[in-house]
Amino acid sequence: MATITRFEELDAWQTARDLANLVYDLSDDDPFSSDFGLRDQIRRASVSVMSNIAEGFNSRTQKVFIDLLGRARGSAAEVQSQLYLARDQDYISQEEFNEAYDLADTASRQIHGLIRYLRSRPNASRVQEGHIRYEIDVKSG
């Protein structure tokens, strides 16, 4: 398995990016675009998913990474909740709702998988320096 050296390589971040772009596209037209509160909140939540993944990846510790992944997952759920309101207000079609909801669900599942993976390696520390990645096994040394 190749070592991931940049957050852009994470499937969860790529899916979150797709989600944010979809949310921006859906909320760009009236009447959705005129509901400034909902439009801005769902956009912030969608951006938060990808931003927390990136921030966590470049954090100092695995514990912080896991915490930020949890926040990203929470933001994905926030997007899903807000999609219901957008649908209830007829800002988006049922098909658009399904597409965005499923994308948020996929991102959430990918994030959960990443959290599980990181928790399975509780004694590993990550140190990054530029394009070089060092793995330090705390148990053996």
C-alpha cells in the first residue's frame, strides 16, 4: 500500500470536494440563492467537510487528525440535514437531493473508514516534512 503524502490523495477529501462543488452549484440559482441564510450555511458546512480533512491530515498528532475527521463527519451530516430543508422549500428537486445526500453519505462513510484505520494504529506518530513522510513506531523504539 502506497503512503499517502498529501491530503488531496485521500478519497474522502476528493468526495468532500465533489460535495462542496455540488452544493455550490445547487445553491447558485433562485430561489435557493435568495435564501441567504440557508445558502450560506449549507455552503459553509460543505466546505467544512473538506477543510477539516485537510487540516487534520496536516495536524501534529493522530489524535488531532481523528478529532478533525469527526468534525468533518459532523459537517457532512449538517449538509444532509440542510438538504432536507432545501427540498422541503422546493429549492432543489428530489433527484438533486438524492445526489447530494448520497455524496455526503459517501464522504461520511469514507471518513469513518479513515478514522477506524487510524484508531487501529494508536501508537503510530506521523511526522511530515515537505514531500518526505516519516513513520515512527513508538512501540519499537
